[in-house]
Amino acid sequence: MGQYNSHPKKDNDILHSQEFRLNFSESVGVNWRTLGRRLNIEDNYLDMIDQDNNKTDSKAYSMLTSWLQMKDNPTVKELKAALKNMKRMDLIRKVEEFTKWLLFWKLDTRKEKKKQFKVTKI
């Protein structure tokens, strides 16, 4: 039961990480609109994103942010499924690499905090 509750939290951390969204958006490229459709974002929203942003990576970032705001509990699994439908295995690997990096960073940070706590406690 604990694992079930913690999984969406990890997804939330990853998907809502600005660093992830920035890096991922740069990689999506001109396929941002197709990805938006695969994530069930309506064309009128995608049209607004297209008009409001000049650069492709800005369009991808806005699309991803819109999905996160519109979707109730978005998950990495859903993002990867959309990318799989697009046959963008390169982007799936990027998501997986960032997921591993973020989890490693959090674990490393926890270890560092424990060390600091022990040092200040003595």
C-alpha cells in the first residue's frame, strides 16, 4: 500500500521539476503538437500555445505545462505511453535517464542531510 501511494508522488516530483520540463522540451522539437494530441490536449489549446510562443522549445514547454495543469495526477507512465505511440524511444530514454538522476539526487541529498544531522548532533 505504501508503494502505491508513493508512486504518484515520484511522478509528480519528476514531471513538475522545472529542470525536467526545460530539458525535455528542448528535446521534443517540432513534435510538440503531436505529443500534445497524444496527451489529449485539445487542438484549440495547442493553437493558442502555437500563437503565444515563437520558439519550438517554448511551445513544447507550454504544452507540457498545460498538460500538467489540466490533467488530474499526470504520470510518467502516461507521458511514456504517448511517446511510445509516437515511436520516440529516444525521448522515453531521456525521461528514464532524468527519473534515475532525480531519484539518485534525492537519495544523495538525504544521505548528506543525515551526515549533517549527525555532525551537528555531536
